Amino acid sequence: MKPHISLKQLKVFVAVTQHQTLTAASETLFLSKAAVSMSLSELENR
């Protein structure tokens, strides 16, 4: 398990908390909902 999170994961986490939905966060970050979900899953698995 890696002790640090990536900048992308941090950006995704902040966007989801600010926008409250994966859809809004994905649109803001110009990522697919699947990419946002995968990034959050990687954080959860740490």
C-alpha cells in the first residue's frame, strides 16, 4: 500500500466533495464518470 495519494486523486476527491455528485465532478474535471469512480476506488483501497 502506497502512503501517498496522487495529485489526480486529490483533485478528484476535492471535486466530488465540492460538487456532491460524480457526474458534476466528472464534468468539471473533463473526465468520464468511470474515471472518477476508479480514482475514488483507488483511494478507498489504500
